[in-house]
Amino acid sequence: MAVNIKKKVNFDERANAEVEKRAEAKAAEAPAEPKEKKGPPKRAKKTEEYYKDKYPHFIPGSLVFDPSANKQKAKIKCIECDNEDREVYTSDLFQVKTCLNCSKKKRQAKRDANAAKKEAAEAAKTQPAEAPAAEAKSA
Ligand SMILES: [Zn+2]
């Protein structure tokens, strides 16, 4: 009888130890993942290579972490005029490839083209109606 009880205790102890071991292993695994996700230094080194490969206008060595926005920024070399002054968030690298000046020029050119198109369409429509008004003004 005594032997049986001892055996049972041993079994329970072993089972408990096993459960504890598993819990410990799980606990040791769990915090490891979120820890790796954080930490800008490790990430910054990785992304520098990544951006260099992916975006030709990215200037290597310009990658910095902006704590106020909690984002990384980098400088770009304008694909139009080679200006290197523009700093953008890395999340915008895929769409921002020109300096502010060239972007402005591009935007203005687009606006001008649209305006010219609209004007031409408008002129074709309103030309007959406008002519008498202009005549009346000059008269
Ligand atoms: Zn430019």
C-alpha cells in the first residue's frame, strides 16, 4: 500500500514537473517575439539595405529615425534635377522621387495642361455666346 502511494506521488510530481517545464518554455518563447519587433537600431540597419536595393533615388546613409512621428525618414536624390535636399518618410519613398521644386513644376504643368484642355473645350462651347458680350463691352 505504501509503495503504491509513493508511486502515485512520484507520478504526480513528474506530471507537474512536465507541465511546469512546458509553461516555462512557453513563457520563454512568448516575450522573444515582440522584443524583436521593437528597437529601431536593428530595423534601421536592415532597411538601409532594403531601401538602397528597392529605390534608386534613396540616398544611402541618410536614413534616420524621427521619434516625433515614430517613423523613419530618408533623403532622396531628385530623378529630374539631382537635387538631394528632399527628406521624406520611408513610407513615401515609393511615390516621391523628385525634389519639391520639380514636384511643384510637375504639378503646375499638369494643372496647366488640364486648364488648357478645359479652356479649349470651354472656348469651343462658349465662343459664340462670348463674342457679343465682348462687343458690348467695347462699344
Ligand atoms: Zn528636382
